[in-house]
Amino acid sequence: MFLTCFLHDVYAPLRAIDRRTVQLYEYTIASFGRFLGRPAELSDLEELLVARFLMARSRERAAATAAKDRSQLRALWEFAARRNLTPTWP
């Protein structure tokens, strides 16, 4: 499942997050996808891959932006892991 689909179809409705917050999550997911060279999927939430993305992100953006990306990916990942949609935990 694509991360954007997971965000819109599962995470946002169940967490009741507002439209602006969804938009911020979309930016993070889009950046992760650009890093991967394709749309990000739930299966991409794995330790080494996310760590590499965050390292690259911290080199190109402000520390606060990288921290936001880390926080948002972790939130999505933990939410998915609690529902057994990904085999690993953040």
C-alpha cells in the first residue's frame, strides 16, 4: 500500500488530524518518495532505509525539517505496526 493511501484512507480518519497536518505529512511522504525514486510504500518503512533518508534530509534541509520528517514517518510507521500492516517497528 502506498504511504499516501495509508495516510488518507487509514491514518488521517482514525487519528482525526486536520487538513493542514495531512498536507505536512504529504510533504514528508513526497520527500521520502523522491529519495526512493518512486512512490513510498508501507514496505519501505524499514530501519536502514528510513535512517538513510533522514541522514540525506538533514544534509539538505534545516534540522527542524528533518526532525519533523522523522516524527511523522515514525508516527505512520508505529500506527501501521500496531495494526500488523508492517512487520517491523520504528
